[in-house]
Amino acid sequence: MTEPFRPTSWPALLAALQDDDWNPQLRRFRSPYVFRGQGSAAPLTTSLQRLSDQPQDLERHLVRAFRKYALATVPLQPHLWAWLTLGQHHGLPTRLLDWTYSPLVALHFATSDARHDHEDGVVWMLDSAACAARLPASLSGLLAREGSVVFTADLLSSLSDVTPAAPTFDAEIGWLERLERDYGEPFLLLLEPPSIDQRIVQQSALFALLSSPDAVPERWLQDRPHLARRVTVPRELKAEVRDRLDQFNVTERTLFPDLHGLSRWLRWYYEPAADGDPDR
């Protein structure tokens, strides 16, 4: 994978994130990329991998326990993919990795955590169409018939070897690993979550997942450098980016439309600029 591009101004940063967004077939500006913002250049790994060095062994136990105890507060979900997206949304360590269709939302997450103000951030850009084209033929063909490059939870569920009487973990997710063995290498697919609350809607959210929970996303992408690129968000630009995103109405108040998000935004909005910087 090539070194990240490091813009030196807000216009250059926006231009980098909007590169290649003209679609000549549609004759519209539709980026082929999905985006992920990080406050630092930390490795691209899943929350499940950060929890354990043996994520495959742990995954089934986490999902089973989450199903068991979550039923006290949420309705029964129809299949594993709904449980996984619900768990990811509420902080459960999973094999899913958060992405967004919006480069501005990604910029928010690259600049919102004050703990990383003195570090460069990064926005990952993943070519969704190119990823779909690399899927095993049965999956890429299904997406082509659907006219999409992204799966839904219901569409993934329809591919599993699930019977209503015995929806086991292996039946619901094990087919991915069997397909990986037949394909000869891990593969990555994109998943749109159901709109379980307004955060997912407001953040234009989707997830990436690899066919094996052991496969590390950053290493997988390094071996396939044409699928992704990185844009550095320089630490000296972060305060300006936050102010400009506020003008675009991309803030905690809009991305987390509840009282917690409102309070986080107000705290940032009225906090004095660092070192009395008038350019804050």
C-alpha cells in the first residue's frame, strides 16, 4: 500500500477525499469509496481482535451471551447478522469494522477525540466496487443481480445454511469460512446494517467484515493495495476541520441525535480554543 497522502490545507484535504468521484456511467458524482476516520494512525483492526489474540474462539461465546442477555431489553432478532450489527452498535467486540458513505462523517471521527489532538489522524478510503468484484463468484454474482456492491443483513441471512428449527452459530456464519476455503483466500464484504436507530441513519453507516475473524484488515489491504488508500489529517489542521465541519452541521449533535450527543457538542462548542489560538 502506498504512503498516505498528506494535504496541507482544508481545500486540499477535501479534494483528496473527493478524488475519482465522477461516475461516467451514471453521469453523476458518486464516489466508489466508503470512508473510515481515525484520530491516530493506529492499526486497522477489529474490536474483537483488540480483545483477544484468538478471536475465532471467542466470537461464538460473545454472540451467544449477547443474545441471551440482550433479550431483556430488545426484541428477538431474526438472524445472526442482525445480532452482530446490534452488538457492534452498542460496543460489543465483533469482527465488524465501522465505515461510512460520507467523507465528512469520516473527518468528524478523525478529529473529534481530543486525546489525539497532537497526533495526525487518518481517513481510510475503501473502493467498494473493487471489493465486490473480488468476492467469490456466487457472492459477486448475487450482488450484480441486486444491482449493488453492498449486502444487507437479510441478504446475507438468505445465504446461510439456517433452518428455523436450528439457527446455530456455525450454520449462520460458518458458511463464510467454508466459502473462504473453497475460494483459497480470505475475502471482504460490505454490510449495510438495519436502521435500528437514528445514529446509524445520520452517520450513513455500514460495516466491513472479513470471511475469517482472524484476518487482520490492515494486513489484508496491504496485500491488495489497489483496494484502498489513506489520507492523513494533519494534527495542525484538526481544529480547523472541526470548525468547518460544524459549519456543515456535521457534529455530535447531528451524528448522535440524543441528549448525550447534544451535551458533547455543546461542551466542544463553548470550550476555549487551545492556547488562545484565534484561528481555532
